[in-house]
Amino acid sequence: MENPISTETDVAELELEAVIGFNGHVPSGLRCHPDQEHLIYPLGCTVLIQAINTNEQNFLHGHTNNVSCLSISKKGDYLASGQVTFMGFKADIILWDYYKRKLIARLTLHKGKIEALAFSPNDLYLVSLGGPDDGSVVVWSIAKRDAICGSPAAGLNVGNATTVVFSRCQDEMFVTAGNGTIRVWELDLRNRKIWPTECQTGQTKRIVMSTTMADDDSFFYLGTTTGDILKMNPRTKLLTDNGPVKDKYSLGVSAIKCLKMGGLLVGSGVGLLVFCKSPSYKPINGTAELFATCAKKDIRVWHTMSSRELLRITVPNMTCHGIDFMRDGKSIISAWNDGKIRAFAPETGRLMYVINSAHRIGVTAIATTSDCKRVISGGGEGEVRVWQIGCQTQKLEEALKEHKSSVSCIRVKKNNEEFVTASTDGTCIIWDLVRLRRNQMILANTLFQCVCYHPEEFQIITSGTDRKIAYWEVFDGTVIRELEGSLSGSINGMDITEEGVHFVTGGHDHLVKVWDYNEGEVTHVGVGHSGNIMRIRISPGNQYIISVSADGAILRWKYPFTS
């Protein structure tokens, strides 16, 4: 019998139905289409268009080797993808029609590899960056499907440029960056030229991994292999600021994105995704969109902007003395006068677990660690207890018996190795959370109501019934300075910004006060409460101040400084 497959031209092509896989090796390779319904990413020499809410996949075939970069036009009409090829050979860029899922043009100029691609804001131009063996930057006309002009991407005595980002407002400006090079380019269409200007960063020399442009072109941000972020001004071509100074992002800032709401979304080489802001660039945990309050028998979760109540959790005939969100957002931990700690789900209010007999004379203060593994509680009898929280279990790790009366406030150090408790017995105790023992005791002739760590964590600030705001050295418990916090009555609530530049207080004088930490002076006063202010908090990202008073009022204040 004759073989039916006689020649290769007769062989039918198999239809690809689905692809499972994502290797994540292409820098900025996972993109969301502006329709917000599709993800686009490369896998090998294929570009995948994956519907987010269904299993539908489309495949763009055309590359002869692995796809090395990807870009989507601002309106979403076009995709562009670049590939690697063998040394000395030309590497293709393919321009695709997104809606027709078809190849429009093959753009061939660069050698070896396409390093990065970016569309201009009005879909007029595409800029491409060649790999290390090519080293050139080329601007293409999308209408003519042809190159307008090109240039060497970096100067002679610096490394390669590896990233490119277009202006968000004008089609004639883009930025390239890489190893020791940051350039702002201007397109001169009439003369078919692009003109670079080197950005000045002074002594700061960095290898750039990722770039993002602010919506209004006021600044662009660069993520570096060192794990910090540079903020550059495209008009002056100067460095505005850079950070974080300490605790840089491990294995570099591999992805960075400016958000419409302000701030940056940063991805690091170690797999961490965080929200941060200039100039500190420290991770901001939590969200300013929601906050929770407790009073008498219930806990309420509020939507910040609309001041709407989203959830009410009621425990009849009981009084809730304190609440804290677990940092992962999965539970609200609450302290009750019946001596129990109760945990609730923040979306539904479902009771997740109860720690019975946590304290003899009611639970008066509560705090959680940032790793979500422990809850620290304080009781009316002065005992401080550390609880280990597992998936299904809550276990008492240690009972610390030093305070002689009610614990009023608990704060935990960021690294979860230390915490501080304030008590109405006139002492604040700094505890070692690793060895579970007392490190230092602070004494004053007051009933302490509130305590805060300065973000640098070498100082704490306290206040209470003596109306004084005191700064203390954590290391040896000595008092550094005292401020007159109020003219009348106790100070009950205190919070400090993540940068430590300002803090807020509230108390029996019904006034919300914003303080400059270093100067020790009041910068702003909020008049609005008619009852004693009991607690006060600054939102993550420093957008709002929320204060609550004994008469049941909740006031939201605009944070007075831009961060």
C-alpha cells in the first residue's frame, strides 16, 4: 500500500487549541490590554492573547525564534513584539493588528535581538532598542510601516541601554536607560533625526532594569539592580530623589508602574510586589480605601471616600475595646470586655475563631505582627500575652506579667522582633518578641494612653493624662524631650506617618493636632469634635487622618502635606 503522505507539501498543519505555561523570563512581558479583559504575553516564539474571565486563547504566529519583548499601543489597536536571532542575523519586529489578530508588518533593521519596544501616545510611532550586539535605537512610522531614523542608543564609555519608555503626552519624546545611561530623546521629524540629552544623576551610578512615566510626564522613575528607585525630571534632565535609603528591594527593582491614584507599584527580583511613594519608596502596607471602628457592641468597616458603612459586626451585650487588621487583610482581630479575642472575616463579618479567657479583667488592647503569625493582647489586669496564630490553631506562647494595671496601647516593631506596651500604671515596657522578655521600662507620673514607634525605630513617643508628649530612647529608656501636648485633659490617641516626619494627636481638648516630629511644633489644628477624641490614625499613603470621639463621631480629615 502506498504511503498517503508522499511529500511535505501535502502534510496538513495541526491546529493549536490551547497553551498552558508562562515562563516570566521576558522583562515586562506580561501586559494587560487597555480593554482590561485580555492578558498578552509571549511563550517561546508565540504571542498569546488570553481572555481573563474565560478560557479563550488566541495565538499570534510569525516569529522564527523566541520573543524577547512586547508592547501594546495606548488605545490598544496595535501590538508589537520583537525576537532574538543568531549573531550577525537580522532580528524582526512584528507589528500586529490586535482586533484582527493579524500580522500588519515585519520591521527589520536591528541585529541579534530586540531589547525593548514602546509606542508613542497617539499611536504615531514605535521606538525599538537593539540588543547588546546592535546598540541602536530606531523610530518607526506606524502609518508607513517604515523606519524614520536611528541612532546609537548609548554613549561610548557607558554600558548598553536595555529599557525604553515613551512620553504619555507627546509623540516626540521618549527615554532610554540601562547600564550607566539615562537619555531623554526628542524626535525631529522634519530632519529625520533623534536628539539625545544625557540625564545627570551626580554621584549616583546605577544599572537600570525597569522604567515608568508619570501620566502627565512630570517625572519618570527608574528601577535599578541595586534595589532602589530613581526619580528623574524629563524637562531638567536632573535626579529629583532616590530611595529607599535603607532596606532596598532584594535582587533589584525588576518591574515598576506609575498608578493613576498616585504612587508606584514595584516588583522586585525576589518576587515581592509592593505599593510605595516618593520620596521614601518604602512599602506601604494596607489601603486607604477602608478603615474600621469599634464602639460598645459592634465593629464597623467603612469605605473611606464615600463614608459609607460596608459591614457591621455585632456581639450583643459586650464592649469592644480595640481592633486591628491582620496585614494580609484576611481577618479583623478584636479585643472584648468579656476577656475574649475574636477574629472576623472583613468581607462577611463571619466569626473565624475565638480565644476564650485571653485575659481576666477584659482585653483592653490588641496588636498583630506583620507576618500574620502572632497576636499580642493586653488586659485590664496588666498582663501582656503573645499568641501564635496558625491556620486552625491559636496557642498562648507567653504571658508577660510586669504591668500593674490596664494595658492601653500596643505597637509592634516592623521586623517583628520587638514591641512596646503602654499602661495606665505609668509605665511603658519595650519587650523582646524573640526571647519574650522585658528589654526596657519607661516610667512617668502619668496614665499612659498611647505610644508610637518612630519609623526609624530607635525612638518611641508617648502621651497620656499628664498632657505631655515625650520622646524616649528605645535602647536605654531615657527621655529625650517633652512637649506640652494639650492645655486641657488627657491625650488619648496618637499616630505617626510612615516617613516619621509628622505625627498626629487627639484627646480631651477635642482638637486634632498635626506635629512636626523634629521641630516638636504643631503645624495644623483640626476643630470639629464635640466629644473627647479617643483614637486617631493616619491612612497608609498619608491621604487621610481619621479621628473618633466618645460621642460616637468619626471625622475624616485631609492630610495636610503632600507625600
